[in-house]
Amino acid sequence: MFHYAIRRLLWLVPTLLAMALVTFVIMHATPGSPLDPVAEGANPLSPEAQKNLAEHYGLDKPLYQQFGIFLWKALHFDFGNSFVYKSRTVAEIITTTFPISLFLGTMAFALAVVGGLTFGILAATYQNRGWDYVSVSLATVGVAIPNFVLAVFLIILFSFVIPLFPTGGWGHWRNWVLPTVTLALGPMGIVARFTRASMLEVIRADYTRTARAKGLGERAIIFRHALKNAFIPIVTLLGPMFAAVGTGSFFVEAIFRVPGMGKFFVESMTGRDYPMIMAVVLTYGVFLAIMNLAVDLAYGLIDPRIRY
Amino acid sequence: MASVSSPTATSAVPLGAARPREQGTSLTRDALRRLRRNRLAMAGLTVVVFLALLAIFADFLAPYPYTKTNFGRLIEGPSRDYPFGTDLIGRDMFSRMIFGARVSMLVGLGAQIIVVSIGVPIGALSGYLGGRTDLLLTRFIDVMYAFPRLLFVILVMSMLGAGLVNIFIAIGLTGWVGIARQTRAQVLAIKEKEFVDGARALGAGFVRLLWRHVLPNALTPIVVAVTFGIPEAIFTEAALSFIGVGINPPTPSWGQMVGEGQQYLRSAWHLCVFPAIAIAVTMLAFTFFGDGVRDALDPKQN
């Protein structure tokens, strides 16, 4: 297992290199340049100014050199200064905003897992009865409707009609509720669907019948025998799901005015903020890879049949 | 579609004999019957057809052109003249919503055509040829998978610039990966079957073998992937337009309307609510229909 983890971590290196390269190529292969004026139809900078700026940011060097310099500096966690926020370094922006996004994402993820499991178990134990329909419809709505649309409905319902929570902001726990719920509903639906399907399968299994024949109580059967086994396929979902929660969050952050990384993510791309784009993409990449690894390792812990 | 059943269904009928119409339910016909019985799927389909009609006949149905402004009546709530109210520069929300259906439908269909025409050949070749080609392609697919999908689309869009064609390109560039994977897995399984060997022994060439014998039998998961790919593309367009890198204004897009309107949610709810409902209903309709198609084509799943 230890060797497996090490090998997977080593695989991270070529994957990240490839991601950096693809991003780099897309940035430079498409028309436009960070030296272009931001506003549409504005006068371009004078050629001398453009030349000076290009020199300052190293944009005048050949592309392979630029990529090499980027890699070398990235190894030292030096991503340079942002092109848009000229006085701030990329590393500083990311270290201040990413934890906020991560915090929001973690809360949403926890809610999605707990809620999804609960609804999934309820749906499976009361198959084709009230709870089942509630869970399945909730899951369908959560999965099908984009979170920025859900956000609108939730704000109307819980900020205007029943003024329970503020429409946006950050810093007080009441601000956290709506963005967390908005972000959690989609993944919650997925978890609920999978839990239901997985539970239904396990409930029909022989060992569940044995447990029932032994005279065990319904609660012990569901939680000690069925859920433990039903949980295994669900775990594989969680890695990519965490990533989806993380990357999906910029809509939610924009609507609820959360000061996370989402804003910089979109701004860096529309503003052609090359150092910022690279850093953001790689941050997500590292994050996604680590989550996937954690899930695979957890998989081995939960399911004794799996050996690495 | 009819050829899905070729290896199994035709074997029951003597060669050359005309198959009676009412007899012999092919897999496709079975699937269609199951689909028709599924009430949710049919409701979804009804909505989809309705949206398609809106999209096609938008020019006749919309009471105003989508660019027509009325500066005397800005940001007005629903009224007799403007059933869904007017937007920030006095354009009719109702007309803009109707034209928005056109954008959504175009993106849903257009992007899928691109996704299929890239993904299916690559997946089929990868699975059929095997060896080094397969290894190279699967490695590439794995790297593409490592990218968070939406992030990649936004990156491509902000670099290419807003516009309908660029949305097709961006979704096409990222979306083919999933379908290529599916096709590859199918082809890998099917190419070992006897009827493929048979066709090869009869002298069928490479292209004919893939096109006539392997692909038709790999169609089911591809069809399912496409039915779910359509709402995903619609969602992607809405999301891109929401953050302002999707459709070029003044072309109306529901996502763009929600994005703009959500800032005025308290003072002018109608700016945001109607397009939000439209997106929600569209996504649900496609999901119900997609679920129905999947269940109908693959009854074992349920």
C-alpha cells in the first residue's frame, strides 16, 4: 500500500507537466496577448511600451524558454506577479483565497455525503414508498439543475420570502448556509442515487438474509451489515466529486459574494493573466489528483478484498 | 438504429425471406415500446419537442425582435404588453426567452455532433487497432480526464473569445473524451465476437468491418451518452454565458440573462427568475428523457 501511494504520487509529476503544457499551449496558440488593451476598442499601447512590458515579464523570450523558466520558478513556488493585480504575487493571492474556497467546498462536500447517504438509505429501506419518492425527486432536481439556477431559487425562498439567511457575504456562519446548500445539492443527489442503488443490491444479498434470519434488529441489519458493504462503490465517486464541488464553486462564489479563488479564476482567464492562469489550473490539478489518491487509498482500507 | 439487432434478430429469419411486419419484435422496437410506456420520459420528450418548435419558429412566435429596445419602459415587471417584463435596456424578456431556446437547442445538438464525430472514430480506432496506438490514445485521454472539465472549457473560451461557433469548438474539444472511452470499451469487447471473425473471414475490409459490423453493435452506450451529452452541453453554454464568456450579446442566452439578472434579484426579480425556470425545466426534461432512453435500451440496468 505504501509503495502504491508512492508510485501514484510519482505519477503526479508527468500528469501535472502535461496539464501545464496543455494550458501553456492553449494560452499562447490563441490570438491575443496580455499586452492588448483590456477595454474593447481602446487605443493599444505604444510599441515601445509594449516592448518594455514584454521584456519585464519575459514575454519576449522564445516560448520554450518561457515554459522552462515557468517550470523552474514553479518548483520554488514562485509564480511571479499577477498581470491584472500588478502589486500582488500570484502565490499570495492563492494562499489567501484558496483556503476560503476549500472551506466552502469541504462544508458542501460533508453536507453532500451525509445528506446523500441519509436520503439514499431512506429511499432503499422504504423502496417505492413516500421517502423513496422524496429522495429520488430531490436527487433528480439536484443533479439536473445547474447550481447557479438553484442559487437563484434558494435566495428567493430563504432570503426574500422567508428572510432567514443573508443573500451574500462572508464572515458569519449565517452567510455560509446558502452557498453551502447550493453547492451541496448536486453532489448530494449523486450520492443519494448511488447509495439507493447500492443499498437495494446489498439488501437482497444472502448475508443480509442471514442477518435477518439470525433475528437481528432492522437497525443493526441496515447499519452494521448492509451499509458497510453498500458504501464501497460510493467511495469511488467521492474523489472526482470533491473536485466538482471545488471547481463548481466559482458560480456560487460569484452569486453569494464569497471572497474565494473562484473570482480570480475567471478574471485571470478573461484578462489573460498568464501567471495566474497557470497557477490556478495547477492548483486545481494537484488538488484533484490528491483527492483521487486519497479515495483510492480509502478504498483499500474499507474493502479488505482490495490489495495494492 | 435498426441494425443494432442484426446479429441476433436476423438469425431467427431464414435468409432471403421477407420478414412479416407485425411479427418479430426487434430490439429497437422493444426499446421504443418501453420508452413510450415511460410517462416521465414522454413528458420530457414533450417539453423537448416544444422547445425545439420554439427554437425553429422563434422569428414568428416572438412578439418583438430580440434587439428592440424601449427606453420608455426599462426594467418593468410583467404586463400586458410585456408578459415577462422588460430588461435593463427595455427589451422584451418574453421574446428574448424564445430566442434563448434557439441558442440552447443549437448548442445542445451542434456540440453533440462535434463530440460524436471526434470521439467515436478515435475511440473505435483505439479499441480496434490496439497496441501502441491504443496506449498513446488512452494516455492522452487520461490526461484530458485529469483536467476539471468546466475549467478547461472556460479556459478555451476566454482564449478564443465569446461566440456560438467557439462554444461548439470548446465543448467539442473537451467533450469527446468520455464518448471515446465508451466507444473504445465497446469495440474492445465486440471485436472478439465470432460474427466479426466471420465477416473478416469473408473478406470484409477494415473500414467495412468497423462501420458495418462493430460500430452498429456498440451503438447503445453511444446513444445513451449522446442523450445525456445534450443537457450537459446546454448546461455548459448557460454556465459560460453566465460568467460572460459564452454567447456574444445581443444574442439572448438564458445563462447570460440569469447571470445579469441575479445582481438585481431584489429590485427586479423577473430579470432572473424566468430564464432560471427555463434552464431548470429544460435540464429536467432532457434528464427524464435521457433516463427513459437508457432504461429502454438497457432494461437490465433497472
